[in-house]
Amino acid sequence: MTEFRRFAVYDLGPAPLARWGAAWLGRDVVAGQDVDPLGPDGWTRTPRRYGFHATIKAPFRLADGLSAADLGVALDDLCRALAAVQMPRLRLTEQDGFLALTPPTQPPSVTDLAAQVVAALDRFRAPLNPDDIARRQPDRLSALGRENLMRWGYPHVMGDFRYHMTLTGDLPPADLSAARAAIEPQLNGLLPDPHPVAALALMGEDADGRFHLIRRCPLAPVRAAATAGDGDPSSPSPATSPSSRSSPAGSPRR
């Protein structure tokens, strides 16, 4: 059995898009193996180890006394209590030097879903050590980013969460243009409208830094009654959401 050193919660996306993303990056996290990448190695090497996904809860080490089995049960229970969400069809965008699929607008329900997962599973996260903190370069973060880092172990959470599915590493402008030209035709017919988040995936990182699917946890069906706000029927009340504190939108980070 594979021993995992860190864990994360992903959205792997709808199956046709997920299969293409695995082929593009050269990493099938469901099968737990590398495949021949459609994308050039220089474009895809960095995101390949994580696989094609949108991060919901960033990688973390387990707290002492808790097990991966405990974490899996907690995520399963949580997903049964959280409704699936939808967002507008994703589009290919540049995000501070890399390409990703992002929604044109992010519904509050998506931000709130991620916030609830981060908060509910925080007890499983081991505290950051000084090296962890230094790696995030806190002096370059906003005040809220530093606060999030120290409270939740990652800066881009709660109101700073941005849903994105990374397709390249950081690239110079000429390579970004070439990558966009290569990717856009391949996306024809692969981007559903609306884009669903119907299940969350518990992921484990092996000793080589490669991520594997441990279990997939379905979310509850989308609720029928719409709430005021974004028109998304799965949107919870902002008053009870841990993401109600937000900051101006910025580029998402992997």
C-alpha cells in the first residue's frame, strides 16, 4: 500500500474533461500513473505531479493522532451534507504567467463550498513549520493572505479562493501564446455549460511528490430552491459561510 506524506481535496472535473486533462498533462491521478503527455514537457512538467484538478483544500500533512482513514470518513460525511454546485462554462485564461481553466465569474456558492471544506477539515491539518511558512513568502502576501496562511495553512482560501484548473507551469509570453493556440482547439466539446462540481476527491501525495486518487466523495444533489445572491440554487447563506470575509479578486495560485 502506498504511504502518503500529504493529503489534499480536489475537484477532478467532469469525466470527459478530466480524461483530456490527464492526457494533456501526462498524469492520470485516478490510475495513479504517468502517461505520455499531449503537451510539451516544458509546458506541463510542473503541474504534472499534481494532476489535472481544481484545488479545494491545498496539500497538508496529517495532524498527530489522525489517520488517512479518519480523514476519508470525515470528507465522506461532509460531502453528504454539502450540495453540489454549478458555475458558468470555464474558459482558458492566463493567470499570472500560467494557463488555467477558470469561470468567467465565480459564484459565491463555489467560494463557500471550498471555505466549508477548508474549515471543516482543518482539525486534520498539522501545524505549519517555519519552512512551510517561508516557502509561501509571507512578505509578498496581502495582510489577508498572511492571516489565512497562519490560520488555515494556505493563503488563497476563504474570500481569496479562486477556482482554477491549471494546464501549464509558469511560461514566458511567447510560450504562453503558443500553449494557448495548442490548447484551445482541443477543448471543443469538452467544456460543459454549466460546469458542475458534483464530487470531491481525497488525494494523497507519494514519496516522489505525485498525487493519487484515494477516494471520490459525491456531494448531495443540487437543492431545488434558489437563494438570493448569485442565482445558484446550491448557494448557502453568506451570513453562515466561513468565506464571508473577502478581498479583491486576484490571480489564483496553484
